[in-house]
Amino acid sequence: MQFIEALKLRSKLLFLFILITVGLIVVGFMGAININAMKKNVDSLYFGSLVPVTELNTIMQEYHGSLASSIYMAKNAEISPSQTYATIENSLKHIDAIWKSYQSHFKRDDELQYVEYVDAEMKKTHEYFQRVLKAIESKISLKYLSIAALESHISHIHSILEKLINYEVEVAKYERKAFLDKYNSSMAEVGIILVCIIIAILLISYSVFRSIQNDQTKLEIATKKLKRANKRLENVSYTDALTSLHNRRYFNFIYERELKRAKRNHNYITFMMLDIDFFKQYNDTYGHIEGDFALKSVAKVLKDTLKRPSDFVFRLGGEEFGILLADTDELNSAKLAQRICDKVREREIKHETSNVHEFVTISIGVVCCVADDALDEDILISHADKKLYEAKQSGRNRFVISSNVSEASIKKSGELIA
């Protein structure tokens, strides 16, 4: 068992495969040997007994049928001498052919002597019928033929053949019994061998599989740890460390995917670009620590406001944020933009150096349209950037939205009341 423990996973599987294969080969080999032995017994039973009995019965029918009947009919002048001659000659040839076939089968030593005796008696009987044929050739009428002599020959050969048939039947019974005994013995041997092999395979397989299971458990634990580590790395690579929002790298991936989906289904797609008004002055006045707090506060507003699975929020860099919405029309996009502006201002983050409001505010550029195949990837971003610029130029603390990406002049604006 220490040898099995030392094997690697692939080697263990190979070892198990070889073991099972060898076991099946052994079982198959033993089964083939026993089946072949049973085949020989079947051959001996059916071809050594059944076929000979059939042949002997056919010979008896020839004697009683064709030979005896043709002579009776010839004696009563029911058939012509030529017909009688042909019938007797054909029957004798048929009997000789069948008898040779019978003699060609396997014969035991105790059977050979009686077969030779039957052969001699059949020749005597055939000599009788040969004399009948010569009488027909000599134009001698068969009406003077002795029926008693005919019946004596037929009865004698019938009795001899009947004894031989009874012997073959007894041999068949004996062979059947021997066959069944051999069959039962063979099946018992195969069963015992098979059970032993199966038990051995099960025991060894259990040990192998337990070792494999241990390796698999260790592998699963290592895989789970690796997945968690990869997930953490993936989150780090796609997450902004300060705000915990998605970063620019993740934006590039999601933006392309959602734009393709919107094009495919001809759905609305909205992109918002926003930043904090006068953020440089805020940093200069309150310091970077407070600046980071302002960024995180805006990020929290965005996360609390946009909670649908199809809403994506990104920190694109510095004080600039991005929002990507799917299946949101122009009216709802405008409402969301207004709400975001309100929520940021309502946090009441002091901003004394702002020329817009006493608290921190944001400006948003919004583009909302139905995506089609003509919509270029850069159009939404460039138009959102233009709308953001317009929002700043028109006083900040507001959003500007465009519903036609091909005409920057078509727009709607909303201005917040301080």
C-alpha cells in the first residue's frame, strides 16, 4: 500500500486501468476455456447422438418403406418390373450412403463391435435384395417371391437397427447428464474465480481511489485557494483602490460589451461623464485627505443611487467619474442625473472656494440614444465629454443631456436651484 501512496495521480489511474484490464482478461480467458469445453460436450451430445439416431431412423424407413413396399407392389403387379428395379437400386444406394455417414461419426470402443455386426447383417440383407434385382433382370416374375423371406429379412434388420438406436439414445442421455454436470461444475468454477477477482479488484480499487480522493481533496483545497486569490487579484485589477468603484480598465471592457449588446438588440444606452466642480481648489484649500473624502462621498452617492445589475459606475481618473446605463430612456436618464446632482449637494460637504455653491457639487454630461450599427464606440464618450463641458460652461452644478449623438446642438439642460 505504501507503493500505491507513492504513485502520482496519473500513475494511480494507469495502475487501476491495467489491474482491471488484467482481471477482465483472466476472466475472459477462463470463460473461453470453459465455454470451449461446453461446446465439445454439445457437439458430442447432438452431433454424436442426435444425428446418428436420425440417420438410423432414415435407414429403417428405407427398408420398411421403399424396399418392402416396392416388392409388395411388384408382387401384386401394381408397378412394372423396371420401376421396381429402379426403386430397389436407388433405395440400396441411399441406405449405403447414410450408413457410411453414420460410420464416419465418432464411435466408442464398446460401440464399434456392434456397429461392425450391424454392418455385416446389412450386407446380408442387401445380398437378398441383390438377388431380387437379378431375378428382375432375368425376367423372373416376382409373384412367386416368398413374402415370409422378405419379412424375415426386414424384421431381422429392423431388430438390429432398433437396438443400435436404443444404444444411441442411452448414450445421448449419458452425454446430457455428463454435459450438465460439466456445465454446473464449470459455472461454479467461473463464479468462484470471478468473485475472487472482483473482491481483489474492489479491495485494491478502494485503496487506490482513497489515495486518489485524498489527492483530489488536496487539489480542490488548493484550487479554491487559488480561485480566491485570483478573484482578489481580479478585483484589485478592476477596482479603484480609493473609491471601490470599477476603474478605467474595467470600463474599457464593460463599455465595449454593453455597446455591442445594445446594438444587437437596438436598445437604449446611456453614458454619463461627471466630475466634481472646482476640485483642484478644494484640494488646495482642504488638503488631499479631505479631497479623498470628497471623492469617496461622491462614489457612495453613485453606488447608492445606481443599484440595478445593468448600472455600471466607474472612476475614470482624478475627480472624473463615468456611468453606463442599459435599457434606460432619455427621460429616466435625465431623472437619474438630476437625482445624482441633488444627492451630492445634499451631503453638504463644505466647499468655501467654490464659485457655484457653498457645498461640493458636480457637473454631468449625458448622452442617451438607441444603439444601432452606425453607432461608433467613441461617439458616446466624446459627446458625453462635450455635454460635460457645456454643463461647466453654463454654470456647473447641473447636467446637460443629448439624445442625438449625430447633432451636438440638440440638447436639453437642467439647472439646479441652490
